[in-house]
Amino acid sequence: ILATSLTGVTDEHAIGKAFTESLPFTALLTVFFSVVAVIIDQQLFSPIIQFVLQASEHAQLSLFYIFNGLLSSISDNVFVGTIYINEAKAAMESGAITLKQYELLAVAINTGTNLPSVATPNGQAAFLFLLTSALAPLIRLSYGRMVWMALPYTLVLTLVGLLCVEFTLAPVTEWFMQMGWIATL
């Protein structure tokens, strides 16, 4: 809007045409926000959170990664990550987990929220925008076709991410702390 108005186009009808393409995507984001509000209000993730927090500290990392990946694949990854980070923070504030464990969980949650879902249309806003654009029918792009095309990418990212969370997250974090590259509170 700013760039358009600075080039001399100030008529609201001319500016409004720029938003036509994004209306389906904006509607989809509104639905996602509504779904997240219901999830938080109804505490629908609580059973998963409780299950994960009852596992050993090491197992919590992989479990959060896996559950975040699954839920991020069918919803928007940012919203799922927000819910899980809030729940992990609440667990830390209540004393259920330590600050050090919370920091490791935050990395596992962010990794699990992003890597497994990065190639799924629900996981990435750019894919959803493409899928809801006028270009999708022209290139015969359907939801199923997009998922199928992205499947190898999704599987590789998911497995490599899980292996890194399982085997390298804690030791490399500890090594970085010893080197002074990262600090904890």
C-alpha cells in the first residue's frame, strides 16, 4: 500500500484490486486463528502435553518433535508452535521442568513445528497462498498433487530433523555452552 501510494496511485478502488488475490488466503488465516483460539480455550492439546511431560527428559525432546510435526502438517505450523511453546513455558513456570529442559524443548518444538511440515500445504503459508491463488487451476495444482510432490522432501527433512533432535541437540547445546557461544539465564 505504501509503495503504491508513493508512486502516485491513491485511489482506494485501484489499491483495493491488489488485495483480491489474497482474500482466500486471508479467510484461511482467519479460520486458523479461530481454530487455535478453540484449541487453547478448550485445552485440546493438554492430553498430549501431559503425556509428553510424563516421559523422561530425553524422550520429551523427540516426542514434542513428533507431535508438533504431525499437528503442524494438518494445521498452520506457527499456530501449533505457539500453543506448544506456551504449554512448555507454563510447565517451566509451575516447576514441572527446569529452565535448561525448557530451552531444549523450545528448540525441539520449533524444529518439530517447522521441519516435518515444511513441505505440506497446511504447514507453509506460501503453499496455501499458491493453492488458493488464480494460478493453481492454470497449472493444475491440487492439494493432493502438492502433497504428493512434496512427500520425498517432507520425509527426508522429518527424519534428519528427528535424528538431530534425538542424538545431537543436548550434546551440541552443552558443547556450545562450554565454548561460551550460547548462555543460559
